[in-house]
Amino acid sequence: MIRGRVKGKVWSSRHVETLPGGALLEVEIDGGSRLIAFDPLGCDTNEAVLVTQGSVAAAYFNGRTAPVDALIIGSIDEKTK
């Protein structure tokens, strides 16, 4: 799993029909690199998240073929000051 922070949404006027409801989010991971992850949870900008990649991410779609390489699987609760 990868820990990251949501930096924003990726908008698209067209998408593959097998992609279920959710959003594509840009996530910054340690070291400053970024990736695009599918978000079925409804996460917000600047939220800390857990991301999984590869076959584990693809298996989430349970029999559907979806072109997803990275999947947000959790929102990390953070203490507020």
C-alpha cells in the first residue's frame, strides 16, 4: 500500500464504459511524485489516503474489466490541532 495525499480531480469528458461510478484523483506520494488513482470513496482535496496498485486494484472490480492501475482503498484519519 502507498500513503499519499489527494491534490485534485482529473476531469474527463469521455471515459471507458466499464469504469464504474467514482472519480479519478491525482495523488501525491512521498518524494513528491504523483499518480492517478480511481476513488470509489468520495475523497476530498488534501485528504490523506491509502492507495493500492496492480492486480489488487483491478480485483476490486469483481468480474468487470476496468482499466484501473491504482485504487484508493482508505481515507486516513488525521489528528487536528
